[in-house]
Amino acid sequence: MSSLIDVDSAGIEKLGRPACYALLRSVPIGRIVFTEAALPAIQPVNFVLDGDDVIIRTGMGSKLAAATRSAIVAFEADEYDADTLTGWSVVLIGRADAVGDEPERRRLATLGLTPWALGERPHYIRIRPEIVRGRRIPTRPAAL
């Protein structure tokens, strides 16, 4: 009988798209990876999902807002339990665009995305994933 769980050669579970989104909905913080001055940059952000899209807020004139205008970015979120040595990571890759349409911005404001960082964050960025990948370190069996 074959296993229904897809694992790689190291025994790490490969997650399907629905599992990836379920895990993303369970955490408030992720990291966006973008290009700044032709170099990779990573910034932690709080986020909310709007369907399959990641929505983040940013300030006027921020490096993040400037760097993500129709750029291809990666977004990653994860969780790790040091006691059980389990965890997961989900990576999305897609285009990031500023949301300029005022009715859409008002709708996004109802999703409950409150910035954690100080300062005004009136702008929304939408990441539309084209690639969704996830991996999970499963619970280890008890030693015999």
C-alpha cells in the first residue's frame, strides 16, 4: 500500500497548495523577499490572505513599496517547535503590485490587517502567487 503523504529523500513532507494556504492562515507574520539596489532584500511583514493573494501594508515612499512595483517577489512564512523538532515552511513566488483602486483599497481595509510597525501604512501591496511550495518536518516516531 503506498503512502498518501509525499515526502522527499530526507523524509520531509511536501505540501499541496490547500495545505500551504491553511498553514499561512495560521500565522500573522511572514517575510517578503524582493530586490533592492540589484541585491536580494528580506523584510518581515504582517499580512492577511485575500483568497490566494497575500496582502501587506506599507508606508508612503518606503523602500519596500518602491521595490515591489510589478516586481517578482517571494513570500515566506513558517513555524517551528523546538520541543518537538517539528515545523513547516511555505514559499509563494509571484508578482507584487500596489493596490491603487480606491474601492479595492476600502475593501482590503475590512480584512483586519493592522500594521504592527509604528507609523502610517496607508498603502496596500498585493502578491499574486504563481508558484506555491510548502514543506513540513513531521513528528518523529518515538525511539524504541
